[in-house]
Amino acid sequence: MYGWIWRKLPGGLWGKLTGSIVLTAAVGTLLWYVVFPWATPLLPFDDVQVGTEQTQQDPNAVPGADDPGLGPDDIPYSTHSNEPAPSPSNR
């Protein structure tokens, strides 16, 4: 196929090199601006599902929403350290 295209391009070596570069750029531009935007909604790349049905959570759920002590803007974990708060000692 590439040999057929090379033979059909006009001109000598430099004309064929220039023509092949222009042809490659035109095909790339057509793919980039026409074909890929058309095909993107048809491809499953944004349909990410990890885990089983039993372990999946609602993607719209607010973390800590079931904890009555937290408001909608409160973060349910410490932002200062990875260490949990010390538990009260029973003396």
C-alpha cells in the first residue's frame, strides 16, 4: 500500500517526500479533529467500575454523611497527620 502511494505521488524524491509529509499531516489532522471527537462518546474509557456490586458505593454520596457529627463541608479524616487521635485511657 505504501509503495503504491509512493509511486502515485508526483515529482522526484523531494516532491515525493514533501507530498508524503503533507499527506501524513492531512490524515493526522482529519483523525485528530474529526474522527476522534466523533468516536470518543462511543468508547468505554470513561466507564470505570472497580469492585463488585456489593462493594461499590454511590458516587454522589458525601463522605461522612451518615455521621451526625459531621456537616456537609466537614472532612471525615485528619488533614494534619496520618496518625489517629489518641483514645482516652481507662484508669
